[in-house]
Amino acid sequence: MANYLSLTKQELSNTFEQVKKEYETLKNNNLSLDMSRGKPGFDQLDLCGGLLDTVGEKYGYIAMKGTDCRNYGGLEGIDELRSLFGQVLGVEYEDVICGGNSSLQMMFDTITQGMISGFGGEPWSKQGKIKFLCPAPGYDRHFAICEYYGIEMITIENNADGPDMDSVEKFVKDPLVKGIWCVPKYSNPSGITYSDEVVKRIAALKPAAKDFRVMWDNAYAIHDLYDEGDKLLNIYEECKKVNNEDLVIMFTSTSKISYPGAGIAVEAASPLNMQIIKSRMKIQTIGPNKLNQLMHARTFSSYDKLTQHMKRHASVLRPKFETVLNSLNHHLKDTGVAEWTEPRGGYFISLNVLEGCAKRVGELCKEAGLTITTPGATYPYGKDPKDSNLRIAPSYPSVAELEMASEVLCVAVKYACLEKLINQAK
Amino acid sequence: MANYLSLTKQELSNTFEQVKKEYETLKNNNLSLDMSRGKPGFDQLDLCGGLLDTVGEKYGYIAMKGTDCRNYGGLEGIDELRSLFGQVLGVEYEDVICGGNSSLQMMFDTITQGMISGFGGEPWSKQGKIKFLCPAPGYDRHFAICEYYGIEMITIENNADGPDMDSVEKFVKDPLVKGIWCVPKYSNPSGITYSDEVVKRIAALKPAAKDFRVMWDNAYAIHDLYDEGDKLLNIYEECKKVNNEDLVIMFTSTSKISYPGAGIAVEAASPLNMQIIKSRMKIQTIGPNKLNQLMHARTFSSYDKLTQHMKRHASVLRPKFETVLNSLNHHLKDTGVAEWTEPRGGYFISLNVLEGCAKRVGELCKEAGLTITTPGATYPYGKDPKDSNLRIAPSYPSVAELEMASEVLCVAVKYACLEKLINQAK
């Protein structure tokens, strides 16, 4: 395939005319496809078929320690599930809280607590214009929490091995910098996993602010696409090695293990952080939905069963990722206007197109009936400074739909980039 | 029975000796009984036996509008349940949000939002030392939220027809007064229901603070003990009549309908309030556990079925309430040192003993193996100015246990009050 960057003006025009025709043909198919959110597909929802049928009149309602899960109580969740997620996150079960259905809510509530009650120091909201470090491209819902609270976001380059640590180490010298958002494994959206060195450097951070916290959103902790998955270093162990265990607050959930809307969210942290978090939680609620927790504990009765279950998700997701990646390779390889990640897990592919073209790609996709994540969403304030990054979510459509969707996407990328190159050549 | 207040010194001593013997005998039984929390008993938990078996592989996961309840989405909850609780609260379904398992959490989050983002005006936390009106005796968890946030609590007398409205109307002239906690039906702990006049006066409040909100915790909306229950005027209708619809935010839950730990919490309010609340919720979460909502919608498929179900709760609870009330009547009637409410619904009986004796009653109960709600808990800051009020929760123990527990309680009341009268007579 020709490298667009080395084409003459005339060659660009010719190629554009051809791409335009392809685009118009695709547009006439009146498609309605969605690659915008990391939403599991129906085929994945069915993998947990028996979950709801593990608790009820026939099987009872009693958890390990004799707790009747129907009644009030149990702020931290049931022990068998705390223990399981302790294994997932590599911490003791005492350091784990199993909550409701939304880890986003746990993160929001944790930031809220920082704002209004603080993490040991004054409430963040009383310390002036506080700031958060936001490795980008990153997860839009993390950034939305900061934006909602008026927390200034500082964009940190997210490289192939994790956030640019030189930058991070520089910025944490500012006492107004109170935290950093991390999706350390199969990062949203790039799919990369933090290297051991990056994890160690994060664990060893000595921020000027004593109430600085690493928001470690390990959403894809066991979400490998292949038998050989990425390995993430245990940040909590690394923190402990350097007497820094209060630095990090960890999150995960079963949203992409059991049911997206009805899973179990998990928060884990050091005894001091737990004490702070629980001092709020005990005022906020009497306890989580333990019946749903018991269903999960009975369905995933060991760590081994849990990882076996994840292989079934992988077998559904792998062909979807490969369909998109094959299409990108087929249509865009060597064009010089696009590059993308090839994640070994998680829910996203990150596609970078020629600078200044991402928004236009989004428009063209939309006109042709394909919804992709709003370009810019992967950056703080929804503004990608290079207008280059696109997040592709292959989980929800079927493989057949993904074939069409990827073609639309690739043609739109060609269209937008050629259009720009032609304009530049004028 | 003798009125203790008219006994001579010698008669008091004689009676006390007798009561002391009774108390020692009871103490030797080594009881372990709990009347401290409004926790439904096992017999009530079993009333919802089939609830978990209404959704699953056999019955599917699809709500009315075709929503797959397993997946993400649906911030406001599923429509069939919003509609049902619209009927319970007397509002349109559009004004209702069905959430997770905890209405306490919804209230906490609503107050938090007031503190940090505000209700139209500046955040409450930026307006100085804000205040809340706290009709008392009242619900300790409401007061705990205020205490957690350093919101100054102003105690309002809770009379037989609701809060003392002269006081309320006076205090709302202070622009730092931002709200009032109300449990309008079968109030916690007195069991009284607000009169029509009180509801109308609340609805017509014109507080100096535009961001003043009535926190209307209608926890016992349909929780009658008898066929003929108390009638509560629809506050939202009354507010609308006087163009005051943004004044009130309503809450209820199924914690005492289905399962205490795994029910559905409900928040309802005017379009403006909903807009404010949802502007936070959409950042905080992707949506509630819709599978649990679907189970509830299928179990309580009409308002009629719901109220029929409540009659089954009543048939379990009524004998428990009557056991305690009979015991109070038998032991304490005409002693002049105790008076109590005879609620027609809800979860509590409020017992007022001779001033300065409630804490002592608590101690004596504890020593004899009976846990009651910590005396003082029904007042702001846990301090009952008269040290007189005790909250009795008859729902959790069995009738047989309640017979013993009530006897312990009554003897402890006699003991504490006689002790005080003797000391006074010295």
C-alpha cells in the first residue's frame, strides 16, 4: 500500500477520489453500528448463565460465616468474596471492601471524600485549586469526575510502558497535586500494561502532598485475550517495600466478569486508608447487596474457577479484536497516517491518526452509521491536543458487524487524512 | 398499680427492694436479646421467598422496554419499578429514580451534593456554618450524616402530629438553615404520622435559603400494622399547590418490604431537583443493579400486590408490637414514670421515662443481657437533653423473646426511676 505521506498532489487527488467512492458506497448501506463503549456483548452476558440461580429458596441465603445475606449489615462485604478479590489484587482480604455494582461509584465517592473530608489533611476543597495527574489517552469517566469537581487536570503522556514518569515525578513536587489516575493493565484505551519499572517508580513516589493518592483502577486485572497475558507488578507490595503503603487505593470489579450492570465493585487499600474510607462508608450505608455478592462467591468459588471463566470471555473477545486489527492492517498498514496498539487484553484498541484528523474521522463514521467514542474523550476536558487519538471498542458488535464497522472506520481514516494532506498541499 | 410519684420515702424503698429482686432474678437468666435496631426478623425475610427466582436463565433478564438488565445503562432504574414507586410516593414515574440497595446512601449522597456542589446556589460548605433542623426524637442515621459533615443540628420538638411548626417556621428565616429531616409516616422512633396541617405548613415553607430542602424520608410509606393505617397527605401535591415543588426531596425503599440488605432504594423530586441530582449521578455511576430491580418489579407487579404483601409483614409484626405494648401496659401503666406511643405502623415504639433515667435504663438492660438503642441516639449529637427517650425496636426477636425482653425493659425502667426518686427524696 502506498505511503500517503510520499504521494504527489495528483496522486493524493486520485487516491482521494477512489476512497470517496468507497466511502459513499459504504454510506449507502445505511448501517447502524456502535464501537463507542467497552460494553460486553450478548454472547458474553450468557457466559454467566447460572449466576442468579445459585441463591434463593432452593440454595439458601447464608454466607460462609453464617451471615444471612438478606438482612442488614456487613459494611465490607462477605468474606469469601473479599478473599477472592484479595487474590485478584494481590492483597490480604482484610484490606478489601466488596461493594455495590459500580467501581466508578467507589472511585467517585473516594474522590468526593478527598474533596470534602480529606485523606488525613485538610479537605482538598479547602486547599485551593487542587490538581490531578491524568495519563492520556485515558478513561473519560475518570476525567469527568475531576471536571465535575473542578479539579485541574494535568495531562501526562501515556507511553507504551505507562505514564511518563519523569513528568509524574516532577509534578508531584507541587503540593496541590493530589493524585493520579492509573489503569495499569490493558490500559483504557491503549491496551498497554505498565512496565515493572514504571510500577516501581509510582510506588516510590514521594509527593509533596501527604494526602496524594494513586487511583489504581485495575479494571482489567484478569482480562487476558490470550493464554499468555501481560504481567503487572503488584503495586501494593512495591509500596510496602518502600514504606509507602498509604500511597495507593486500588479498584476492580466484575463488570466485565459477570454482568456489567449487576456485578460487584471492589476497593482495596492500606489499613490507614481503609480506616478513612470506612469512617465515611459507615455513615453512608448499612452495607452492600450481599445476596448479589453471595451469588458471585458461589459462581466463582475459587481463583482458579475465576480465571477459567475469563478464558471463556477471551474466546468470545479474541476474534472481535482480531477482526478489527486485521482490518486495520489490511486497510491502513504502511499508509503512514495511522498507527494502533495490539493489546493482549482489556476492552480497547487505541488508534492514532494523522494529527488534526481524529474529529473528522468521527464525523465521517457517524455519517456512515458508525458510532465511535467521541474523538477527544480520551483526553482531559475532552480535548486531544493533537486531535489524533481514537478509542475503538470491539466488544459489543458481532464479528460480522465488526467487519463492516472496521471497514467504515478505515475508509473514514483514509478519507480524513487524504483530505488533510490535499489541503496542506494546496 | 401505684403511682411512683406519690409514694412516700418508705414506700419507694420497699417497692425498690421488690423491683431489685425481680431484676436480679431476670439477670440470672443470662439472656442475650436485642431490641436495638429496626431489623426485620427471619420470619419476615421468608415472606419474599420467590423473589430471587423470578429472573435468571429460565425467566430471562429483559425489562418492559426491552432492556437487558444484565448490561450497563439506565441511570434512573427500570420504568416498571419507577412507576410502582411513583404510586407509593404519589408522584409521576418521571420524577422517580430507583437506585441501589440503600436509601441511606441516596440521602447521604444528596447531602454530600448539597455540601460540595450545592442545590442551585453556592455549595453549602462554602456558605459558612450551615444548619439542619432535626425533629427529635428522630432517626440517628440522619443525625449522623449531619454530624459527619459538621452541619449544625437544631433540635425541633417532634409532637404527636409532627414537628413543632412554629419553631420550624421561625428557624427557616435563617439563611444558613438548609434543610430539615422528616420521617413523616410512622416516624422513627415515635411511630406518629404527620397531620394534614403539619404537612401543609411544611409544603408552604418559604425559607430564607433558596437552597433549603426538606429531606422527606418516607421509609414506612406502606408499612401499616393494621388494616386501617395512618393517612399521610401527599407533600408533593401540597408543594405544587403553592408553587413550592422544589422544596422537597422524597425517599423510600424496599428494605422493609423485600430484603433489608438487598432491596431497592428510591429517590423522587421535582424536575429541577432531578436535573441537579442526575447531573451528579451520571458522573458517579453508569446505573444501578437492574437485575435486582427486575426481580422486584416481577415480584411486586402491581401496587395492589405490593400492599397485599405488606399485610403479610403486618401479620408477623403486629403480635410483636402488641407483646411489647401489653408488657408496658401491664408493668408500667399508672406508675407515672413512663409513657409510650402505640404506633399503627412502622418499626418502633418510643418510650419516655422519668427525666434523667433513660441512660440508666440502658445500662440496666445491658447488664441483664438486653440490648436497646443507645439512649440519646434519637437526639442530635446523641444527647437527649432530658435523658428520657428510649427507642424500642420489636421486629427482630421472636414473640417469646420479646416477652422476656419487655419484662427486662419494664423492670429496668422501674428500677432506674425508683432509684432516682429515692435519691431525690433524700
